[in-house]
Amino acid sequence: MWKYHLLALFSVVVWGSTFISTKLLIQAELTPSQIFFFRFLLAYVGLVAVQLAQRKPIQWRCHSWKDEAMMVLCALMGGSLFFYAQNTAMVYAEASVVSFLVCIAPLATAFLSLFWKKDEKPTAMLWVGAGVALLGVYFIVTGNNQVESAGQSRLLGATLAFGAAVMWAVYQLLCKPLSDKYDAMTLTRKVFGYGTLTILPVVLAEDPIQWQRLATPLVATNLLVLGLIASLACFLAWSVVIQRMGSVKSTAYLYMPPFVASVLSYFILDEVLTPLMMGGGMLILIGVFLSIKPKKLKAK
């Protein structure tokens, strides 16, 4: 069993490092849309290669046009729009700040599901968790406002990161009925493919891609990390983790990426994370835990 824990640890460490890779690519003057485009393009090609290597029939089309349209919508919410908002947030805020704020996604999913399934009612712990998490957001946004303009920039970045979390919540709810009809590889490949296509108009509308910049070691390495390791390899690894460890045990590891991002951002990006900001991050994770963990344990 220990090897699956190591696999889970590997995955969350890589996912935490993606915030650093994205920030480095932004500093290398790639746009948020270009970063996402190449990340998902690499992941799509890699996943197709994996499926071909398995020598099993690949389901290229959905069962109906309605399902195909839902796949496009999922790719928008959990792909192009989500990552465009998240990547743009890191233009204005620290990578560590964005990583903590995006963790609100499970809490946002819990609230949105109340409207999705109108027969459900919010629990007291859901409200308590939301209050604790929002207090954490306040601490993160205002935790290092020594320079007024920096505070304003972080507020914009925090707003984009929060928006990304809501988009991911919508994606989770949209994917649920599709996951009952299609296997994980097919669903993920569709999201990779349609995500790449839906961001393409934005990429083409921007300044032309500087192809020579993509060949530099820093840019090429970080794009490969994002596309082939974080999006492809970790997807395959996490599928094994959930299968062998179960959803409850594996979920505990998903609280780690923000701390990985915080440590790496301090050493690699020279970002400052004050005690108040770190405390805010802890409150966000505690709030998410209070809102969601008891429900999962009861269901188990």
C-alpha cells in the first residue's frame, strides 16, 4: 500500500509545482492563453498516444450530439476558462496566493450542488466552513499590503482565482452525468481536446507566438512539466491512487498542493508569504475540510 501513498505524494507535489511553472512562463512573457494552449495540446497528444499503445478501440465520438455539446461545455468550464482565469490571476498575485484560493473549489461545488439538486439543504457545518474559508480569503488578500498598488493587484488576482474556483465547481457538476456514461480516459481526452480548441481563438487574436522563445530550456521544460507530467502522468497516477486507496483516503492528499506551491514560490520565485497570509491559507483549507469531510465520512 505504501507505493500508492508515494504515488499520491508525487502527484500532489507536481500539482503544487504547476503554479510555479506557470509563474515562470508568465515571467518569460508567454501569455496565460498560450500557456494553457500548449499545456493541453501536449496532454491531448500524450493521452492519445497512451490509448493507442493500449491497442484498445478509442471512442472518438460521444453517444449523442447532446453529450458532445456537454463535453465542449465541460472543456470550457474546467479547461480553457478555468485555466485562463487561473493563469491570468498569477499575473497579478503571488503563485502561493492563487494556489490557496483555487482550493475553494470543493466548497463552491458544495454550494452550487444545492441549487443543482434543489431537494438538498445546506448543513450548519457548510455555513461554518464557508465563513472560516472567507475569513481566510480576507487574510490572504490583505496580509501583505505594505505597498498599496500591490494590494490592489492581489485583489484582482484573488478575484480571478476565486472565479476559477467557481468555474471548476461548475465543471465538476457538469461532468458527473458524463462520468456515468464514459470512462475517465475518454472524458479527459475530450476535455483536453476541446479545451485546446476553445482557447485557440484567443491565442490567434493575441500577438503572434514567439516560437524561438518556446525552444529556450526554461520555457520548454516548464511546458513539458505542465503538459506531460502534471496533466497526463499525474492523471494516470491519480486514477491508480483512487482505485487502490479509495476516494476518502486519497482526498486527504489534495490539501497539500498549496503548501507545496508556497514553499517552492519562496525558494524559486522569492515570493513573500507573511504569517497572516499563511494563516489565511490554513483557514481556507480548514473551512473546506469542515464543509466537505464530514459529509464524505458519513457517506462512507
